Amino acid sequence: MPETRKIAVILKGYPRLSETFIAQELLGLERAGHDLVLVALRRPTDAKRHPVHDEIRAKVFYLPEYLHEEPWRVFRALLKSLPKGGFWRALPPFTRDLRRDWTRNRFRRFGQALVLFAEWPAGARWLHAHFIHTPASVTAYASIMAGVPWTCSAHAKDIWTSSDWELSEKLARARWTVTCTRNGFEHLKSLAVERSRVHLSYHGLDLDRFPSFEGDHSSRDGSDPGDPVCIVSVGRAVAKKGYDILLKALSLLPADLNWRFDHIGAGDLTKDLRGLADQLGLAPRVAWHGALDQKDVLARYRESDIFALACRVAADGDRDGLPNVLVEASSQRLACVSTRVSGIPELLEDDQNGLVVPPEDPRALAAALERLIRDPVSRRRLGAAAERRVRAEFDHHSSVSQLSDLFESEWRRAP
């Protein structure tokens, strides 16, 4: 593909263990022939990385995470940009945004865009933002400065914690926007002037990395203290994942049931959740494994009996879209229990290929868990149906192909 078709992808942070879906999309676009350069607003904080990150060839370019940490870099960018018309074209939109959002973050976004404009990646002729909040703000300002079109992938938190005025204006400025759940799609479409520029595109899963499990999940039924049913969950320890609800549900299970719970993931609430597990008397049955790479996570899915995730809408409006871990677990014939939030019912249908309960309801969640702990036959039925659904409808090649076609249509229209 010619150098003039290079796409600069603006990311909040890179690489991130919790954003495997983005990494596999980037690799898919590269394999489809797209030339990428990655621009991250934050440096990595995870100690580990997934194998997919090592397969992506694109160079990574880091902007200053906080402007005061690299003042001379920001100052040089300002001096370089002042004589250029693009800077002055971007100033009025920034000023209008600032009047409605007088925050440090707003200044930071403009400053990051300024550095991107001044240190422009060679050959980049398109900008694509992952997340419609902060990364899209930086991208929108940089697009005006450089006179380069931009597009956006919107996901979950970024949609539901952004104000309607900002979403509406970004949807109007971007050439097109894709999002990964019907719930988010309908919301964005309602705010868009040109609704045809909003597209639904499920992330899907790289099924080559999650091949069919040729073994069998156990027939444990919770009756043997020496061989407890294994419940696993993968997710960051943050409010929207509902781990406090899950722990409370576990505490409500009958005393005669034998189970253990493995949590995989890091997060700010880990210490609080450990304390809650102690308080509820669950500590001997709960293991906190921290962040694991994809291969280790796959092994855990195959060793476990039930996958549980108690997603909720957090107090600030943050919520999941369709958690990729549910798709991963389903691909391994693992029976899943989750909540009726956002895009989860778009994957799991209650008692068809999983169990789905209301959010914020520990008793309903406990009843679903008890049912699956006691009934390995139901686990097998639901897990098999879940895998069939994933392999038929959630192959990531479809989403990469859709995104690739959207980019190609833009190249064909370009002069």
C-alpha cells in the first residue's frame, strides 16, 4: 500500500492488557494491507503484554501524557505551529469547547494535538481515534491543524461518560464512526446529523488464538469438598465490573456447595475487594491472580467450570459495551453468567447460551450460580450453544473487513 495511505491511529494508551480487542484489530488491518503508525496518549503501565502486541509492526509514537512533564516539548510545538494556518483554524473550535468544558483536561488535549501536529508522523494522511472521548478530542484538533480527515471507533465508557453536545459535534466532524454494540450504536445515531455515518461493528474474536477446546469441562457438581466447582472471572477491578456484587452473590450460596473463585485482572479496587472477601468470609475460597497474558487466560478458561461477570452501570455512567472476555470464555464452551447491561444480551440469551440476570442483584446472581454449580449437564448445553454462536457470528475477520472497506472507500473518494 502506498506511503500516502498511512493511517495514524490515536490510542489512549498502548499496549494495554485490557484492550486486546484493539490490538487484534490493529494486527488485522496491517494484515489487510493498511500501513499504520500508533500514537498513544499514555505509556504502558502493565508489566506484561499479549503475544499479539509483538506481532504488530507499526511504530509507536508517544505524546506527553501531562503537559507539565514535558514543557519544552510542548513549547517547541507551539513555536513551530504558531506561523501555520492550521493552528489558527483549530483555535476557535478549541475556544468554543473550552467555554463549555473549562477543565485541565481540555487544555491537555489541545496541547497533545499541538505536539502531534508539530511532530507529525511521516507519511500519515489519515487519523483514526480509538475512543470518542479524550483520543477523539486530540484527533479532532490535530485534524483541523493538519488538514487531514479523521474517523473514530467508539466503545463503551467513552460514549456513556461524554456529554451529548460533545458526542454530537464529534460525530459531525468525523468522516464516519463505528461502535461495537447495538446499544451504543442507537445512542450515537440519535445524536448524529448524518446517521448513515455511524456504523455497528462487533469486535469479534481472533479465533486462531482461541481454537476450539478439544477436551471436556468437568462434571463437578459442588458435592465434593476435595474437588470444588471452579468459577472464574476476567476483568479489571473497577466499579463497572460489579465484583462487589459477585462477591456478595458468592456469599449467599448454600453452605453445602463446594466452589472456588479465581479472579484475573488488576485494578484500583483490588484492595477493597480483597477486604470485602475477607469481611464476607470468602477469603479461603477466593484467589486473586492479577493480570495474566492471553495464553494463561486461555488455560484458565479451559480448566474452569463457570465464567461469571456482574457488569453494572457505574455511578458516573461508565459501563461495558460487550466485554470481550465473555466472547473469549464462550469460545471455549465455558458456561457464562452475566447481567442484562449494554451489549451483553446481544451475545448471551438467557437459558439459551448462558444465564443473564438483572444488574445490582446479588440474590438473582447467586441463584444462577447455584443452578450451574449443581448442574454440569446445563453447563455443557449452555457452553456448547455459546461456542456455536461465537464461531458463527463473532469472528473478528468480519469486523476487520468492515473497517478495512470503510477506509478503502475513503481512499477511492480521495483526489
